[in-house]
Amino acid sequence: MFASPAHKQKIVASAGISCVASAIPFPSVKAKQLGVMTASFGAGAAALIADVGKQYRRYDSLNTELSFLEKLKQINWSQSFREAGAQSLIAGISAGVTVYAASHPKFINFSEKVKKLSYEQIEKLLKKSGFSGKTADDFCRRFGVKRVKRALDFIPNLVNKVDNVENAVVSVAKNEAEILDEIVINNNVVTENAKKFWAQHEMNVTDHLETAYGKVKVGQQITVDVYIQGRTTPVRCRIDNLIDVGNGNKFRIADSKSSLINDLSKKTPEQLLNNMSTANQKIFYDALKNGTVTQIKPAGQRATDYFSRIGKKLPPTGINVEKSIDFFVNDVSTSGYKIFKKTLTQ
């Protein structure tokens, strides 16, 4: 399956042709139905081979001593088939509404009606049905639904204290080198007040996420080693909050950023990435965007505790992380300050 890269390219290319062919008007309903099935199968096949190939390349580069069969056994086939099914479904809906509308007039403007929905509405609907955020992204992209970038994404009814007692995790973490680097970036200098406000903001965001996702699913201050194509050594990063959004198989990153001197609510996600992130964070997030991350390996006691809590006795050797990253930032550092969520879409 993997001996010939050119062969894989032919498979993907033929799948892409199938998808494009679905947009060509067919002379009969039967021909249209055949086009729908072809488009659906082609999209599923392309997604399947892409995901399997990506996993295989990762294990091939990290475990050169394993045999071909042993590497195949490492592949998460369920994940690949889920991705294939999601892409097949999206392609089938996209091409199929035209055929269905022939006998059901109410569906004639289905695609146009979908475009009028917000990204958040579709994302909520699909996630409620068990689909991932990536599937929502792909679905919206197929139907031309664009996420509206709001200058302010305020989280209402959230009480944000600056005098709450620090928990054990942030008390230790706030003196780590990477944390101090981030405090310098966002405050120009490390002061006790800046360190304290960083800790308060981290706990406020964690409380919010635990309410939204459930306490068990939210990890705090998780260290990961990120393996990236073209780099001989991994990049070590600390993730403020790692969220289990896929029953232990898919995770989302929440990155809290705070400042005593800057109103971060006025910054765009891109500015938060380029100007308010540490060097390692930027390398990590850029690699996520470019698809060059080969492995994300949790490390340390906090990772062990977190993965034990969600049903994994030891931190896994690799985790799947969504490309989109949620930044949680403050406006002003006073009692009752507001928290804003800024999503970096990759």
C-alpha cells in the first residue's frame, strides 16, 4: 500500500477527479445518482489513504527498526475510517442535494440556506451528532459557510477574580522558564504582580473550561514534546489546558494569555500567535497549521495524572490535536475583568 508514492498520488488524484465530476450536469436522474455515489466514494477514498499514509509516515520515521507489518499494526484504522466516512458524507450531501431537489422542491435552495447559517450553528449541530471540529470545518468549507471574525468574543456571565487562592499546579508552573518568558513578552518585565495575575487568569480560564467540558476532560499545564518534520530534536511546549474532545482520541488546545499593561482583547488571533507567544509555541502552532507535526508526546507528572484521569494509565506515545487553537485573553487587569476567546483557525 505504501511502496509506491506515485501510486498513492494516482489514487488521490482520481478521487479528486471524481469529486469534481459531481458538479457536471448529468442528462438523467440515474446518471446524477451515479455522480453522487462517485463523488462520495472518491472523497472517502482520498481521506482514507491520506490519513493512513500520514500515520504510516509518522511511525516509519520514528520506528525504523519495526517491520512493515508491525508498523501497520500501529495505525489507528478506526480513526482513518471515521475520517473517510465524514468526508464521504460531506461530499454525498454536497452533490446529493441536487438530485434530491428534483423530486423535493423544498431542497432546491438547500445550499443557499446552509450558507445563511453561522459557522457556530453548524459546528454545534455536528458536534451534538458526534462529529469533530475538523468535520465542521470541512462541511462549512464545502458549502461556503465562513466563520465571522468578531473583534471581541466576550464570554458572558463569567466571574473573573484576581484575588483567588492559587492552586498547586499554577503555583509551581508560574516559576517555570517558559512561563516567565511569556510573562516578559506580554508585560515587558517579570514582576510578582504579573506572575500573580498570570496564575489568577489561568485558574479562571480553567474553571470556565471545566464547566464547559467537564472537569475530568480538562488538563492543566500539560507538557508535550512536539516532533516536527525537518527537525532532529523535539520542541518542548507547555499547554495551558489540554481538552479531551474525542473520548481520548482527539484533543484541543486552550492557550491563556494575560497582561497587566496590554488590552489583549483588541488583538487578533494572528497577533496573539506572532507577537504574544513564546518561540516554542510559535514553532508548534505553525507546524500544526502546516501539517508538519509527526508526533505529539505528553511528558511529566501532570500529563501522567491527566491521562490516568481520562482512562489512560500512562501518557500515550502520541496524541491527535485539532489544528484550531483557542486563546483566552483579558481586557484590563482589575477585579471583575472580562475574558475573551479568540480562535486561531488553521
